[in-house]
Amino acid sequence: MKLNGAQILIHCLKREGVKHVFGYPGGAVLHIYDALEAQDEITHVLVRHEQGAAHGADGYARANGMPGVVLVTSGPGITNAVTGIATAHMDSIPMVVISGQVPSPLIGMDAFQEVDATGITRSCVKHNFLIRDISEVASTVKKAFYIATTGRPGPVVIDIPKDITIAEMEMEEYPETVEMRSYKPTTKASNRQIRKAAELIANSQRPIFYSGGGCVIGNASKELRELTRKLGFPITQTLMGLGAYPGTDKLSLGMLGMHGTYEANMAMYESDCVVAIGSRFDDRITGNLEKFCPTAKFIHIDIDPSQISKNVVADIPIVGQTKQVLQALIDELKDKKLTDISKWWSQINEWRKVDSLAYTKKSGVIKPQTVIEMLYEVTKGKAIVTSDVGQHQMWAAQYYLFDEPRQWINSGGLGTMGFGLPAAMGAKIAMPDRDVACVTGEGSIQMMLQELSTMLQYSTPVKIINLNNGYLGMVRQWQEFFYEKRYAMSYMDALPDFIKLAESYGHIGIKVEKESDLKPALVEAFKQKDRTVFLDILTDPSENVFPMIPAGGAHCDMLLAGRDQMVSKDETDFNAV
Amino acid sequence: MRHIISVILENEAGALSRVSGLFTQRGFNIESLTVAQTNDVNLSRMTIVSSGSDRVLEQIVKQLNKLIEVVKVSDLTSQDHVERELMLVKISSVLKDNVDLKELVEIFGCKVVDVTEKIYTIEVSGKTKKINAFLDAFDPANIIEVSRTGVTGISRGKK
């Protein structure tokens, strides 16, 4: 049977097991939409802006582990999606983006809605393709899904000119497997390295596990729990790793880094053996590299060799999948005699007494931390929580103790404001039976507000927790500390009435101005199982995120709430971002 | 330190810009870059001359390996290798100093490939140092135009 390129494309997506596509139509993809309309295996989610499509597919992928699929038109369609693609790329999220292109003969002629899609996306994708002939459609889709989901995952863009979607050919069998001589993602960790690591682990006196997003994306939570508990080691997790190890567990020291807990950062600073598992020594984690973990030896487990010794030189590098490497370590350490680390634990427990996440309530204002604690209580710690970017993101990470992987969804690498709402929508589509909350702020939410409309159309009930303090809080915090309180452009004036706004989109809006109203409002919101509820919660505008390692500082230089004054000490602060 | 990195990659549209883009994106420098098809029509060899510390070089090699189309990356400078560069240079035949052009051509083992009324075009090949030395032998005023290919190289022996 002869099929056109668009029909072949849709057929391939079905064969890849795609159930949902997030997209927006336009001239160059009309044939693809025509083919999509003629079937009912794949549901198309019509977003209101292509960035929302990319974030939606991203949230979907993070929630259920399946690759997110995006379909956009040429020109502005793909450029609008770029922020979402870059977001997925920074956090290694599997995604396949199909973008329409002007017909092949018009490429390079500055045609209507033409951009060089592969050129523009080159530096923010794992790989991209420009299809040049209809015979390449099936093999390209196969390769795209293979590349996006294997090794270190990431987004792959397929740019497909309109004439190729129109051309016809006999449909060949969709390839079952794909062989690429230049891409071999499956690496088995070296046994020798595993043995060396096990030796170091067994003999260390002040060990710590520092695990990251690689344990979530690599589905290594089970092995991570088993190994950590077997060894009885303290574990700290990055912003991207939260939930892979339960946040409520007694071995968990919470998050580390710029806004990490006192015990996590101090333990890193004093450790003699740091085991990095699927984490990449990001600058938000390490602070000043010269003062980072001065007495530690590093074991670095990562699937991507280029991460190893990029920022911090690894003493024992292990290239491999977190899941397999952790299992190998469990086996290797099974009968090994371990060093007694009870002294190390007493030291850690001393640090814990500092209670670095304590905050002082003030009468008459709602503390943002209280909101997250209450959200945790009302959802019994079981909700999927997405966030936008800024102070609220840090508070959600600090005060909602995630016990499961894929429960916490945020833009960690790129720090994309506007991510939270469409990601929550995507997560709800992926996990319709779960409660989904989007923790956001009045700044971030306004970057992707239009998706409220999509959420009504596709009935994706999400609870929006808007921590409204009238400021771009993280910007304001830095200005307070490092710019002598010159609050340039961080005040959000002329805010909309979020309640009316939510209502006009067909959702429920609840304003919360008093702490006593907070819990009833949250309970009410989660009772509305099939409605999106927008909780506009007025919070303390002067609250700052603590602890904080000022830029250029070491893990032992943390500033604590109520104890330290935050003032700019030297010029290096200004070079920080 | 100067490194010659040899990259074998799939001969596909966009592969060259992926490699050159990687260098700008990550702040690695490129002194020269040459590329052409190999004996396998599906593969190209790219030879890149870059400089940096061992750690920078390690990152360059790893990042290149990460590109989907790259089949093999090797640092030629770390092994026995042969390297060559080709230069075409136009020299004024009305030499302003006492250089004997024919003698130089002989010493450097190069060829005069074109002669016009006032200009000799000379083909020089060899290591970069030799090419530089040839140019240094002339008064800059006599050098009219230079076109160099950049370095290409290959490892010695069986592999």
C-alpha cells in the first residue's frame, strides 16, 4: 500500500508506542495533522504556545519515563519550542521533536516561515535530523527514538520538509532495531573500577553518597536504596535527584549545594570519600571549586564519559548506567568488612542539631515555607510536584520530602521560568490517577499562563500553588544581599487578579491571605478531583531562601537564617550568576 | 600545548558544523581544521589543530566522541604520526632584497607552479614549521598572497 510521508510518520510513531503528542499546527505540518486526524491511537494535545508543547512533553517524560513527543510547524513553531528543547537537554530528558520545514526546493530561499531548524537547535539537542527523502522517514524516526532514549537521554529534533510529507511510497516494514556504527550507548562498567571503588568505599571513614538526576532518569532508585541502606552511609541528593532516595529516611541529609542543608554541605566538606552517582558537579553544587571537598577522594559514576573529570577530577571514574553500576557495587560489597563510621554519624548528627531549615513565623503573614509544609501534609507527601524557577522552587525542594523518584519535576539545569504549569499538565496526562501540584510564583506563572486553556480542554486537573509575594523573589534576594537593596525591576507591579483569571479560563480560583485559611483552602483544592484549582497565596515578600552559600564560598561558608547577615563581602560576588 | 586531533565521522550534511559548533560552544580554540572524504565514501576525516591543557584536551576528545556522527577520535600528537600542510604562495618576482628564489625553492624542496610577469606562485608542503620558515625567508613586502590548507595528519604504521 502506498502511503504519503505524513502517514508513514504517524505509523512510525505508533510503532514506537507513542500515546500522546503535544503540538500546534501550521502550514508546513498540515499533512501530518491530516494523517493524525485520521487515526485514534495517538491523542494530540493542542497547546496554546509551542514552548508549552515542549514543556508539556517534558513533564510527561519525567513523570512516566516515556519519551515526550512534540509536533510543531516551521519557523516560529520551532523557534518557540527551542526554550523547551534546551530545558530538556540540560536535564537529559528523552524527547522527540518533529518540526515541519518549508518544501525542499524552497529551503535556503528565505521562504515564508522558514528558519534553519537544525542549525538553531544544534547546540541544545542530543542530535537532530533534516529529512531529505521520503525513504528516510522510517529509519530517521527509529534512530531518533533510539538516540533520545538510550545512553544519556536527551531531545532529538526531526525537521521534515512539507513536500516529503506529501510524497508517496510503498510503506516498508518499520525497522525493529537500529545499528549505528558511530553511536554505541551501552557501556558496561569495568569490573576493575568497580573493585577499586568497593575497596575505597569499604575503607573510608567519612563517606557520603551524592546522587543526582542520573538515579531518577536511570531508574536506579531501587539499587540506590539497597546499597545506601546496606552500607548505612549518609546520602545527600541534588535538586535533580530528589526522591530517588526517600527524603524522609534517616540516612538522608536532604539536598546539598547553594541552598542545601547544613548537614549535607558540612558532610561534603569534611568527607574523605564522595561517591557521586549520576550527578555532574554542577556549579550550584560545588560552589568554589578550589575549596570543594578538600579532603575527599572522588568516585564518579556516570553514563556520560564527558561528565567525568569535567569540573572535579575523579579518583575512580566509572562509566556506566547508574542502575547497573550500583548493582555491581552491591554484589562486590556483599561480603566486605566495612569501616565503623559511627563517629562520622555522631558528627553529622551534631550538624543536624543546627536545624538549618528552621524559620521564624511572623504573625499576620504567611511564610512560604509553611505553605510547602502544609501542601506536604494535605497530600500526605504523595503528590507529583512540579515547580517553576526561583525561591518557590528552592522551598519546594527543601520542605517537600520526596520519597519516590519522578515525584519532583523541575527545570534544574536551564532554570526555565514558565516550566511548571505545562510540565504539570504533561505529568497529569502521563499519570492521570496521581495528584499533581504546580508550585509557582506570580512571576513564573505569567510566562506560560495560556496553558490554563489547554488544561481545561483536556481536563488535566492540577493544583496551582502560587506563592505570590509580589516580587521576583530570587532576584530580589540577590539584590538585597549583593546590590545594596537596589531592587531593579524585581517588583511585580500591576498583577492580574489571579482568581478572576483562573475563573475566566474555566477553573476554580481561591485567594488565601491568612495562615488560618491555608489548610482549608488546600484541602478544598485537592477535594476537587476533576478541576484545576488556582490557589493564589499571599506570602511574606521579605522572606529569603536559607541556608545559602554565597558565590565564591565553600560548603563550610554557609549562611544560616537568623544567624548570619547577608552582605556582599568582595567583588567576586558580582561575577557570580 | 598544541594537539592534532584526527576525527573520523559519518559523511553527512551538517556534520562539519556540528564539530565546529562544538568548539565555539565549549570555548575550545581551533588553529586549523581540514576535512575531506576518506577511501570509504561514507566517512570523512577531519584534522583539527587545537591547543590547551591536558584537561581541556581530554574534554575536547570526550565531547567529540559524544557527537552522534563521530566514529573515532584520536590525538595524533600522543602517538607516532606524520603531519603535512600545503601552502600556495605568491611571491613578487621583482624581489626587493637579495633572496635567490630558485635556491630557496631547491632548499625547501618546493615547486614553482605558475609564473606570470611579476609573480611566482610556489607550492610548499611540509610541517607547519617548515612552511613558516619558508615565509620567514622573504621580506614580507615580497609576499603577495598566502593560502594554506591547515594541517592534515595520519598515524604511522599498521593501524
